[in-house]
Amino acid sequence: MKIVRREFIRDGPGSVKMVAEEADDLWLAYNLISEGDSVLSVTVRKVLREAASGGRDAERVKLKLEIKVEIGAFHTLEVELHRPFVLRKEIWDSVALDVLHQASDPTTSADLAVVLMQEGLAHILLVGKSVTTTRSRVETSIPRKHGPAIAGYDKALNKFFDNVLLAFLKHVDFNIVRCAVIASPGFTKDQFHRHLMLEAERRSLRSIIENKSRIVLVHATSGYKHSLREVLDAPNVMNMIKDTKAAQEVRALQDFFAMLSNVRCLYTYVHNLLDPARACYGPKHVEVAHERLAVQTLLITDELFRNSDIPTRQRYVNLVDSVKNSGGSVYIFSSMHVSGEQLAQLTGIAAILRFPLPDLEDIEM
């Protein structure tokens, strides 16, 4: 996302002019735009004019249109790639500013680079704090591998690997990312890794040679983005990125569900030896736990910050800020990711506590 102009005050009104430069920027814009905001952009409308013959002629007119975001069927305004738009908010709170910072340069928060591939298709992804961006898609037609066509197959495959290598060099910066993963079904990942190392030696690609120990091979069922979860679940990947933002989010959710499972096993001896009542979910339970300074880790979905009621939205923003100020950790999960969908099933807000609060179960949610 290219930020053209910023004119706002923190926790006050203002506007930002920006340009979506790639498809993932539209998702970031979706995260930024909430009900009650205004969006200004150029659009096209059909205008009917009286014709000299007495009829009406339809004419398409380009104009600037500003709309206020509401629920229901009113005027529509499409935010498109490479077309500037201005977003106005009454309150630019801390959550909106975090999203804006990620939108302006999502690579700065990326800890993990992933090459998801299969023969003829590859996606270069950067995984950061709550945001996964597709930096490149490489697609090459590869003929079937049999008979006389095998020479054409090898040539096409090498061309495909060359194109993936170019994308890898362009988008993977080992000064920022902790680990680069090459994932695929079958042996495609191994073939590309071999190609990558040979080309690195032949062309003296220092960034590859000096960081070859940080390149990991993992099995994935396909070269599409839905296979990313398999990569994040791989033990060797999690071990290398265990201190990164992406891994911390995944681990925090796993820890929460593990504790929640223990809490539900009320009649087992194992439960008595573990940490009972150190997991809670639901706005009321989490807020009461925070009032007692018990929240160690807050898990919350970004969907709650798009609530149509501004005071409710501000309530969650204040909770996030307050937990951070009291020394707690906060993870904001994307509602479009698998982990965010899991959390949404438990009201979208949960917490891991510093100490047990068994009496929370007596409070009505």
C-alpha cells in the first residue's frame, strides 16, 4: 500500500490518502475501513441527459464521490488497484494505526518467507504479525514428462525454477526474515532447492550462500495459499521461528486451547496437577480478568474492531491498550485466517491468565 498523505491526530479525526498497489492491499484496506468512516475516490456513474429528439441518452461520467460507510444497500464505491482513495475517520485509534503501519510496509513485520509450489505454480508469501502477503505468483506451462517430450519438460521446468529464483531474490530479505521455507508436494521442493543452491554458487549469490542453513524444506499438499497452515504446523519451521510474531500467534492460540481443554476436564486427576481456570473467553470474563490484572495474553479477532457501534469498538481498543500497558501480550488474529476463524467460534476474544480465577465460571457471559 502506498501512503500518499497523512492528515490526522492520534485518537482524533483525520484522513489518509493511499493507493492499493497489489491485491493484498485491498485486504489491508478492508481491515482499515469501518462503519462510520468516509471513503473518497474517483468513480464512474451513468447519467441520463435529455436528447434533442426528446428521448434520453445515457452517458458515463467520471466524478469524485465520497460515501459514508453504513450497513445496507446505498451508493457503492469500489476501491480499486492503482486508484487513489482517501479514508476519513473520526478516531484514528491504536489498532487502526497499527494496521496503517503494516499497510504502508508489510515487509517490515514479516518474520517468515514461504515458497509454496508445485510443478508450474509457485507463490512467494511473507508471513508477519497478523498479516500474510503474497509478494509474487509464478506460473509456467510445463508439458507432460514422457517419451520424446522429456527434453521439453526439462527445459520448461528449468525456466520455471529460474523465474521462481528471480522472485525469491527480489522479495526474500534475510536481514528481515528469520527463515525461508520451500514447501511442495512430491519432490518439487527438493528439485528447486538443488537448483537454488547450484545457481547461488554459479552466480555468487551471497544472500543465498550465507543463509542456506535458514532455508527449510517442508511437505505441503499444493502450491496454493491454503497449504500455508501445514507449513506453520511443521515442527522444524516452528523451531526456527519460535521467537517471531507469526509463531507467537500460533503458539498462543495452541496454548489457549490446551488450557481450555484442561479446564473442561474437571473430573480428572491430571487436571488437578495442571493450571486450572487459567483460560477464559467472552468479553465479560476477559474484562473481569483484566480488572484483576490477571490477563497475561489477550487473543482477539480483528472483526471486533469493525463493530458498527463506535463505543463498542472503542471498548475493545481500550482493552487492547490497557492490557499492553499492564505488561500483557496482545495478539490480533485475522478473521480470514484459520486461527482467526477458530477464535471467532469462541466469541472472538479470549485470554490466558497469569493466575487461576476459578470464580469466573460463576459470572454470566
